[in-house]
Amino acid sequence: MKTAFRLLPLAALIFAFFLAAPARAEEKESVYERVMRTGVLRCGFIPWPPGFEIDPNTNEVKGPTKDLFQSIIELTGWKVEFVQTALGNVPLDLKTEKIDAMCADGPWTITNIKLVDYTTPAVYSPVLVYIRAGETRFSSYADLNSEDVSFAGIDGDISIDLAKLRFPKAKLQTLINLTDPALMMMEVASGKADAVILDPVTAENYMKNNPAKMRPFPVKEPLATYPAGMSVKRGESLLQQTLSRATEMAINIGLADQKIDLYDPARKTIYSPAKPYELPE
């Protein structure tokens, strides 16, 4: 009888093991494990000319931002598949694994910091306020924080998020998150809004094609500077670490600067990260 009682705990352990085995077998594959298995990383992007755009004839994704992040991801030995998404959809698309990572993510909406994890930034993007070329009402940022001023912006983007934070008294003219960013400049140029917060790459692309309509305000300083790296599903630490190390290597071996130099050698519209070391004197 004593022997039988001694065997009961052992039998219970064996029974528990076999109960747990199917659960372990059914454990969901992580995003990192799937990318390692397939050798392909699906990176989300938002059409935002000229950084990311889709060729209307070939449907090819192209642009300097696309080239930069493709070169970073390929340092891992993985191939890249670019998947289109929309502003405001990124946290959900990462959570549901429609995409494995988001390319060129800031965060552009600051509250997203609690929803996804971010990699080391590849570059930094200044953002400025743009107003009509002939506008004379404003002499400082304080003048923009008024109920008499309206900002054009896209839902889920810096243009709305930062306007709310820096100019809470101003009105917002909100466009849907599938809008071409150039339309924000057009809203201001046409007089439907008074100002817009935008990155200089996009703004200068518009102003080059529409001279004497818009200008930055004030001329010499950005309103804010945002990191631009990649984001991953919350808790995907192995994928986050891998993409961060790849980004750091792209910076340290000069690959990131090489890509940026092709489009902005003077660094007027995009900033390189500071090097994590100092050269000996």
C-alpha cells in the first residue's frame, strides 16, 4: 500500500506532462521565428512621396526611404517584401501580423509608444511649420496657438498629433489617412487652412513643383525632430534587437550615409545619427 501511495505523485507528474505536451506543440510561432524560417521580412510602408512611392505603371515600390531600409534589412541576410499600410493602422497591422515590421516609423503618433516597440533610429527627420508665401500675420510660434488659426493635417500623423500638442488652441482641418501628403500643402496654399506641420522632404518636393506658394516658418529652426527607424509587434524583442543591430551596422560602416548622400548630401532635409564613438586626436 505504501508503495502505491509513493507512485501516485510520479503518476500525477507523468499525467501532467502528457497534458502539457499538446499545449507546447500548439505554441504560436513568433514573428522572429517565422522570418527566420522563411527568410523574408514583410515591412510595412505608407506611400509618402518622394520617400516611398508606387510606380503607377509597374506597381514597383521605390524611393530613397525604401532604398535605405531595404539595405538595412538585407544586412541580416533576409529578403524584404514591402506591404502597403495606412497611417493609424500600424499597431493593429503589427499585432495581427499583416506585417512583420514597419519601415520608417517614428513614432509619428506619440501615443503609439505604448503599443509597439521601436528599433534604433536610422535617421532623424526634422519637421517644420509651413505657411503661405505671402502670409504676414505670424512672427513667432506663439502667434500660431490661436483659435483664429487652422492647421491642415492627416489623421494618425505628426501633422495632427504635434499640432494638438504644440498649438492646442488652433483649429484642425483633418484629412483622411489615405490622403496624398501634398494635399496638406494645397489646403494651406488655397487658403482653406493657415499652416501645416510637415517634413521638409515632402514640403520641398511640393514647393519645387509649385513655386512661390508656400514657405517654412520660421526659416532657420525645425519645430521638432523625430527618429525614423522600424517598429515591431510589442514583445518581439528578438526581432527588435536584430533590426536594431542591423541599423547600427548600417550607420557604423557608412552604408546609411551613402544612401542619404544620394539624395541630400547637405543634410538639409534629413539628419544622420551621431556616431557612437570619437576618433582619437
